[in-house]
Amino acid sequence: MKLFRIFLILSFTLIIVIFSIQNSEVVEVKFLVWSGETSRALLMVSCAAIGSISTILALVPLLIGKRKSKQVEETKD
């Protein structure tokens, strides 16, 4: 099991390295009045991270509601 975990970590690291090398060119980003330059890989990873964080934050109220309803059901029993 430990060998499998090491294999997964190394595979994921290799994929990230290949992705970064292939998308290393600099691109210009414009948003409203702000503009700047960054590497394409950093831009794509940042957008994915922002999307993931937004999804997690959107699901938090749903998860809290389920947890509260379970507690109410347990207290009724």
C-alpha cells in the first residue's frame, strides 16, 4: 500500500512538471481595468484552485444543514 502511494505521488508530480513545461509561455491577462502577465500554467492552476474553493464554499451550507438534521433526529430518538 505504501509503494502504491509513493507511485501515485510520483506520477502526479511528473504530470505537474510536464504540464508546467508545456505551458510555460507568458500570456497577458486583462480583467476590467487590471492587466498583467503570467505563465499560462500558473493561470490555469490558479483558475482551477479558485473554482475548487468556490465549489467547496458553495457546498458548506448544504453539509452543515445535513449535519444539523442528523443531530435533531438523534435527539428525538
